[in-house]
Amino acid sequence: MSVIVGMAFDRKQFENRIWEKMAGAAFEFYKMKIGDLLGWPEGIYVGKWGREVERLLFQELSIFYHLSEITFKNREKVLEKVKLQIEKKSDGFFKAAITALNRIAVEKPKLNTKLPKKRMEKTDIMSDFLKEVDKAIEIKLGPIK
């Protein structure tokens, strides 16, 4: 057995790693979007969460997705499966983000915690997140030097 095949991911390992990166990014994305709707400061909170989303999706996920050695045929099927799983957890990500924001707001009482209902109705955070995932996966990586 070659060293490369010995280091290759099987379908379940690959799925788990994709899930880790996407779930982490989804949580940060929800915090970013809700914090933005609440008008929280860009530099301290919203921007930090946005940079973390960028790192998780456009660096870690895209590189892992394209450069991992795999022992199965179709990585696109795994990605679609994980995207569906993440989408089903939308309410969980929303609640977790609200909890995290409320914990911050307890320490910083000047931060707004009242969600604007009309703006929330117009916002589909999960759909926006999945578009970002698609953008990250579409990145074509050149040769590594």
C-alpha cells in the first residue's frame, strides 16, 4: 500500500471533516448575520465572526475539499449530504447564535438585543450561508508551491 492511499480519507471520515468545517462556519455566520441585524460593532464582533467564516470556508473547507486524497468516487455527493444535514439544523444554529449573543450582551449592556422582526422575516440566513459554501467550493486551487 502506498503512503498516499494509507493517508486517504474514506467516505465517513471525509464527511465528518466537511461537517466540522461547515458547522463551525455556520455558527459563526449566524452570529455575524444576527449581530449585523442588531447593529453590533463591525470591528469588535461582526467583523471578527465574518473573518472566521472566511477562514473556515475559503481556506480550510476549500483546501480540504479539493486536496484531500479520498478512497471513494464522488466527493460531490458527500458535500450535498452534509449541506442537507446543515440545512436541517438551521433552527439549532439560530438558537445557539442567539444564546452566544445574549451571553455577550449580559457583559456589555449597551449592545442591542432586540431583533427587528421585519428584517428577520426578510433574511434567510441558511440560504445565504449555503451560497457562501458554494462559492468556497467553486474556488479552483492552483498548484501548490
